[in-house]
Amino acid sequence: MCLTIPKQVIAVKKNLVEVKSPKGQQKVGALITVKKGDWVLTQNNVIVKKISQKQAKEINRILRITK
């Protein structure tokens, strides 16, 4: 089982997408079409799924509780 922290897209440039999370910013690849502001889940530095802002907040809330 893998755990992934929600990240928000802050820039899309050709094949690279810049995302931010509580841990900082990073550039990742994308298997799906995303736009600035989208919330995503990544695995091995590749975006694999878009999620809603509500889902992102809920996941982050749960992760803060379990620390």
C-alpha cells in the first residue's frame, strides 16, 4: 500500500508540472491533463490522479491526526 500526499499544481510547462505540498515544491511528470490550481496525487514523481480540493483537505487532515 502506498501513501501519497495531496499536491497542488502551480505551473504547467510542456511535459513538466510544478506542484507544491507542505514539504515544498517539485517538478513532476503527468499521465493525465492538469491545469494550475488542480489538486493531484503523485507516485514516483508522476501525477496519477486528480482529486477535489475537499478530498485534498480531508487527506491532509487525517495525516495531521496520525502523526
